[in-house]
Amino acid sequence: MANAIKVRSKIEGDVALIRLLISHPMETGLRKDTEGQLVPAHFIELLTITYQDRTVLSAQWGPAVSRNPYLAFRFKGAQKGEKLRITWVDNKGESQTDEAVLE
Amino acid sequence: MHCVNSKLVCTLLLIGWFGSAMAGEDATVDAERLQDALRRSFSGATPEEWKTRVEQDRNQTLCSRYRNAPPPDIAAAISAEALSSVRYPESNKLLGDWKKGEQLAMISGGGQVSRIVPDPAGTRRGGNCFACHALSVKEVAAGNLGPVLTGFGKARGTSTETVRYTYEKIYNAQAYFACSFMPRFGHNGWLTPDQIADLVAFLLDPQSPVNR
Amino acid sequence: MTSFASMWPRLLLALLLPCLWCIVARADDAQDARTREEINKYREMLQEGNPAELSEARGEELWTTRAGPRNATLEQCDLGLGPGKLEGAYARLPRYFADTREVQDVESRLVTCMVELQGLTREQATRGWYQANSDMEGLVTYIAGKSRGASIETPQVHPAERDMNALGNALFFRRSGPLDFSCATCHSQPDRRIRLQEVRDLLLPEDARIVLTQWPAYRVSQGQVWTMERRLMDCMRQMRWPEPGYLSEALIALQVFLQKQAAGGVMQAPGIKR
Amino acid sequence: MKQDRRAFLRLVSLMTAAGMLPRLAHAETWNQAAFAAKSVDDVVKLLGGSAPQQSDQVILNGPEIAENGAVVPLEISSKLPGTESIAILIEKNPNTLAATFNIPPGTLPDVQTRVKMNETCNVYALAKSDGKFYYAAKEIKVTLGGCGG
């Protein structure tokens, strides 16, 4: 899906407030579908966010993170126009990388 | 017994017939048009689903027509008929097991029809009482569509009148309040007389969390 | 059965008992208010990032992407304000359309466009409409988002529009099924809750506006955006009515009635709901 | 020495940018054991700590009642100097550890996200500051929201 990561950024002084929305089912492996079958676990395990060339946040997630995950955090030394790079890898080995320009 | 019943029934029909003429057929849309729209919209319903979930009985027709506020004479006839239709447990024991009652009060699912979200097999029906009533203090997620029933038994005691009244009210709430929003659990066969007796116990038994 | 005369004492008793309940009721108001306060905090914290934005983005892409046998986009679809006109269109639906000679809501109108412009069959256009990330979810969320800030103003000009409003009104009050439910059972009194869930009084304009301006909405419990038809269909499931057909007259008529109740409400969709 | 180091860093960043070092960019591998642990103490051990201390420098902001356990909004932050990482633990979830966040220098130790809760229970915000673990805890009630359909 083309726009599976939506990034909102706001810079105050040199602190950037980043808000992410990632399109991902985050299945726990414990949920049953309408036919009563268990839906296999499918969740993001690793998330890495880099700004220029330094990692500004890296996270490890389990299936308890909600579906279509939301994440907000702040880091210093940010400038408008610079690129933020977001990469996630899930338990199926699927991965997605997206870039966003800081507003 | 029959004569009373039949007299009641004919007064109801008379009033019903009169009533609707006076208050004017559902001024919004005529019955023919409504039936047509229902038939097309619920064309996927099985004959059984159509009969038990779309077709209206006399009570539903009257309450819908009068927007649940029937004139006094019709209201009295509705309540009289409702009270006379109450069926009691064979054992004639109207105060059952409050623990089973508490279970029933919690169960909200069951008896639903959906192709998109079908009821899982074996889903039990219950009273879903917490949806509308505050009952035990520890259940925070209680509704307020119906009156607070916390301490119901403590306030009333368990005299035979109170037990009977509580049983009849759950069996067919309209026996005491015509066109009440409360479902006619017993009358519609949603809950059995014995299940209703368990709910009565949940409300009245001093040990029940409702009265603790 | 006992005669009417002997039932009289019990009826008298019945009249006294209800008033006993009101004494018991007041004691729990404090706990009620605290619960409500905490639930509002929960809802406020959710407003921050609404995953419906992901559906909006998908919807915009679908609106502008060529598809179907005719390899066409939906950009010429007329939602009532003219081909391709999106701003404020959702806030003025359902309405009568001369080309189909029917009163249509946003979902039935989109299906008309998918069939007429893109050459899809009706079955293709509606297949899996209720599933997460479906085309319909994306498109409806995107279109509703284009009405943010617009006031709800549905026409009652054409006879068919008035007829559908009357039909919606009748359905709203029509009690049927094993629990004797109608929409009015839950939605015709102010300040009412089912468990902790407000069930607004849709006969009260200001309450109706609060509700109708937030749908379609991302439902956290389902992890997807629900359109208004999906919302009404699930109400009927819980009312123990049968499941109506998608795009059926009953669902559109109810929307005509409800939008009229919410006239003047400023759209904030897509909302985020439990 | 400094010269070589800067040259090396530039080389690494070029290779990363060119995607030639994807695994390296993800130096971490998923801490399977920690995410399988069933208690707060086990999780802390598997995150390399022991006997976490309660501290009011760790702040867990969340609702007291969540209308639906599928999405419980939380904000966790730490005022402890040199906070290296923050984690969310949910006591009665099938797996206690929900998420961990590494906080590099320059990033504020303050994260908002949403988690699933299986039932009413204590939620822990765990912060690691120069090798030691500190926590704040709060009970969050998960109610059966809606009409219980």
C-alpha cells in the first residue's frame, strides 16, 4: 500500500514533534475470524527512525501494540526541509521504509 | 377465565381500531409503502427471520404507532393484557438462584442475525441487564436507560407480593408500564420462566452483590 | 386468570414501587460522574492521531486512479454538486439524483459512479465493502473528510426526498423482533447510556448533530473506519432485526431522517470512536 | 584517529543510505525472550536489569477507564537523567512486555502510543537510567464498552 505510513511533524525551536500512523494489522495470533479460525500473528517487531544519519528512535514492539499503530515522540536538532526516514520490519519479515520531509 | 380474556381482547381491538382512526394512521408514511420498503430492504431475511423479527404483533404495532405513549385507555388495555399473559415456572418457585441470575444479567450477546458478523455457534442468550441498569456496585460499566436497581432487594425485602411483582415485571414489563422500552423477555420467549426466577433472585436475594 | 377486581391490589402496589426506585438512584450519581470524566479523558487522548487518516489517503488515491474495464478514474463522479465536486458534497447527502431517479447516499452514489464511469458490475463494486481497507472504506472516508467544516443540509425538495424522510421516521419508531427494539428504544431520550456508551437522543437536534457530524468514523474496537450504512447495519444486528441489504431503501431512508435531524451540524468526520 | 573515525562514519552512512547494510542498520534483533515473558520481574531480568525501583521521576499518563481494551492511549516519560530506554509492561496481558523504546541522546524520553489490554490490570512504565531500572504503575480499568452487542 503506497501510503502505509503517515507522518505529521511540527518544529518548535529546534525540537521536532513527530506523529506517526502506520497501517498494519498487528495481529496477536489469538484473534478468531468470523469463521472461528485463529488469525496468525502478524505484527511489527522492529521500528527504526533516522534523521539525516542518526537514529532518533528505535523500538521493539510486541503484538500488544494496537492495530494501525500510532506513535508520537520528540527529538532535538531538527531543521525544516530535512528528511526523516522510517523503517519497520514485522514478524513475517515484511518491511517498509518511508521518508518524510520535516515541515 | 376465558370470558375475561376475550372481553379484554375485544376491548383492545375496539380501542385499537378506534384509537388509530382518532390519532390518524401513521401520519408519516402509509402502511403499504412501509411494508414494500421492508420487503425490499430485508429481502435476504429467511421466512423465519421475517416472521419473528420484522412482522409486528399487536403490541409492537400499537407502541410503534403511538410512539410508545399510548392514550390512557389503550395503555390500560395493553398492561391488562400483558399481565394476564404472564406464565409462571412449573415449580411455582419465583425466587431462583442469584448466582445464575448474575450470569444471565451479564450476557449481552446471543440471538443475533448477521451475515457480516454471525453469532459464534453456541452463543447463549441473556438478559444484558447491565446494559440499562446499575445493579451490583462493582460493575462500573452499567447503563442508565433503566432505573438504578442497586440495593433493590434491600429496599423491598422478599415478600411474596414483591417477588411476584419483580417476576412479572421481567417476564413482561408492559404489565406495569405500557410500551415500556424494556424487552418482554418472558412473553417473547427470550428467557425461560426458570431463568427469570434466577434474575428475580439476583435482584432480591440479600446475598446477591446487588444488595451487598 | 384472576378477575380484574382481584388484580387491583397488585396494580396499586405496582404504582407505589416505582417511586421507591428514585430514592435509591441518587446515591450513585457521584460515581457516575467520575466514570464519565475518565471516559472523556480516554476519548480525548484518542483524538490525537486518528488512523482514519490512512483510509483518507487510500481514498484519495482510489478517487484519482484509473480502474475497471473502462480504465477511468472517479474524478467525474457527481455526488450532487456537479461532476468531481467534493467539497461539502457528503454534508448534502442523501439526495435525489435525476439520472438514477432515486434518493442516494454516498455509498450507493459511489457504486453508480463505479458502474457508469469505470464499467464495474454492481457486484464487483460492492464486494467486501465492509472489510478493513476496502475501496469503499477509503473512498467514503476521503469524501467525508472533504466535507469537514461544511454544515449538514440535506434537501427535502423532491417528493422522493420527502417520502424517504417519512419512511425513515416510521422505521426509527418501528418496534419488532424478540426484544421489541426500535431505534427509538435507545435514541429517543436525552442523557442515556447503554453501559458506558452514550446513546444520544437523535430526536434532539443538538444531540443528532454531535452524532451525525462524526460519522464515518474509525472504530478502535474494529480497527477500521465504518461508513454510516455499516454503523446502522450493526445497530440492527444488536436490535435483533435481520440484516438489511447493502444500499437498501431502509438504510438510505434512515440516513435521510437522521441527517434532517442533524441539519446545521458542522461536519468533523472522519471521527474516532470506541 | 579522529580523521579515520569521521571517514568511517561517512562510509557507513553512505552504505546504509545505499541500503547495502540493512541488517547493520537494524543492529538490534527482536528480543524474543523478553516478549515471551509472563511477569514484570521476568521482563526486567530479560531486559538486563533486576529489582526495579518505583520512582516519581517516571510518569505514566493514561486513562483510568478504557472504553475498549483494543486501543489504550498511553504517554510514558522519564525525568531521570540519562534515560536510555523506556518500556511498557501490561501485567495481565498474555505477554507482559508490550513495547520498548531506545532513547538516543538528543531524543526526549517521552513517547505516546496505544496498546491492547486483555483485561483490567496494572500497567507499568519502565525507564532505564545509567544501568538501573525505575518504574511507575497505574491500574487501568478495561470495560465492556458499547452496548455489549
